[in-house]
Amino acid sequence: MTREAIEASQQLFEHSMNELEDFYSRLHACCVRLPADGSQWRRGADAASIAWAAAQRQTERKEGVCNDTAVRAVGRGITPLEAQASLGKFLDYCPVTFKEQQCLAKCAPGLGLAAEYRGQLYRTRNEECMQKFIANPGKYLNGVSLLAAPSRGRVPIPVPASEVMNVELALEGHCPVTLWLDPKDRKCVIPGSRQFQVQYGDLVFRMLSAGAQQAFLEKPWLYSDLILPAKMPAARANVPLDALPARGYCEQTLARSVTAALNALCEERPKYPGLTVEDSVLKYLALHMRANNKRENEEQHEQSQKLFDQYVDCCQLAPFLDQQAPETETYKEKQEKFEKTRAKPWELFMGDV
């Protein structure tokens, strides 16, 4: 009973400690768990060392305020609410990248790559940018702001495809990145997608791909002032597949798969043991299209490819037995497989196709 009581107390204590650690780590970023092993004097020495290091970091923070220098923000006891309230004029964008490359670079959340300067927090894209900013923060802040050119206070915000926006659609939904390549070329006037849309100012821009969306997020001012050409290409009609006649449906969905299967059929000329030529051809076409179906997941594709390979292997049994001598090493094995397959030709596929 004593052992059970001790285990129950330890479990309750561990649960309480986990909650306390999560609370102080998340809200105050100042929780450190001491090692459970060692003597009480060892744990006391570890606690004193941790407290001393924390005091030194606080001292460095105060010295940074007095000396007008930038210091790393991590480990200074800054809570998430304080961090959000003290964001500098660059918000979540790297001031070093904006100054040197005239490009917007979204920084990772948290304080890992953040610096505190004059009571405000500035995030950087990587460690190299962090070192540059700490060495000379005035170089990247004085006279530079998102409110000035080229951003002019407008920040690009990705918009989910499912979100309904009550703002105007720019360029009639065409991709500004492809249009920027050559505004006079009709080939560059390509409709964008709802999957890659970004709000910039009072407009929503739709991009053609994820790469085009990333390019727009980095330098939106390059693409936001474009206009469509006077002569627009004909609009692309989106016709639902279920509204097409049988022939049109086949052309839109099965033409390429059937063509590839027919080409392979002409080269292979399969004849499965125990089946007629017509059944062998139909079975080959079905398995070939299934094995090349790009919509299947990896597991389904592996199973389909395995069935197709087994079918082709069985179709090659008769030519092998006809061309090889009975003394061939694998002749007897393939002959037994041929007889077994011819006796029950559908046994291999009844549960799979």
C-alpha cells in the first residue's frame, strides 16, 4: 500500500509539474527543470547557476538600453504578449533583407531570431542577418520603413481558397507575375488560381502557381500596378465533365491513358493462358491504365503495378516455352506455372481487380 501511495503521489506531482512548466514556458519563457539525479547540493548549485545566467541576461538587456545597442531577445523573460505589443515597425519581416535586397522576407515566429532595440523587437530571417542587425541596427532602421517606398505601408497577406473576400479582384483574376514577364504578349495573360491568392492593399491578386505566389509575396510592388492588355485572349470556358457527351468525356479524361495503353498493347501483343485473345487484350488494357493512374496513392500504385507485371509475365510464358529447349534451367518451372494458369486463368485476379 505504501508503494502504491508513493506511485500515485509521484504521478500527481508529475502532472502538476508538467502543467506548471507548460504555463511558465508558454507565458513567461522562464521555466527550467532541474535534473532529478544528484544530491540536493548539486541541484542547488545548478539552480544558482541558472539564476545567475538569467540575471546576467537581464543585465545585458539593461545595458543595451543604456548604451543604445541591440541584444538578442531570447532568454530575456519576454512574454508572448509583451513580444506582440513591442513589435517594431517591420512587424514580422526582416529589416536586413528589406534594406539590402529590397525584398520582403517573412520571419519565423518566436524569439529565436529576434533582437530587442530601443524597447522594440525586430525579427530576422537567419543567423547571418541577426549578426548584421546586432552589429549596426541603425543601418537597417534609420530612414527605412514599410510605410515608405517601395512597400508604402501595404503588406501582402495570403488568403485561403475557402475564405470569401469582399474586396475587388485585381486584373480580373489573371496572374500578375506571368503578366509582368511581358504585358504585351497574350501568352502571358494567364488566369490565376484561388489556391494561390494574396491580398495586397485593397485588391486580391491570384497567381498561377506556388512559385508565382512566393515571388509576389517577396516583391509585391513589382506586380501590383500592372494593367491588362487592350486585346485580351478569349476566355477559357470551364465545362463540367459530367455535362460533356460520351465522346467529349472520353477525350478529356481517357484519351492519353488509352493511347498509351494501345501503344503498349501493339508492342506486347499479349495472350494470357486460358483466355481468349479478346479477353487478354481487354485485361491488358485495364491493368495498364490502372498501373499508370496518377491519382492513386503510393500503396495503391504499388499493388496495381504488381498485378500488371504479373499479368505480363504470365503472357510471356507461352512464347518462352515455344522458343526455349526443354533442357533450359527454368523451363520446367515455367511449364508448371503455365499449366496452372491455363487451368484457372482468373484465380490470380478475382480478389484484386
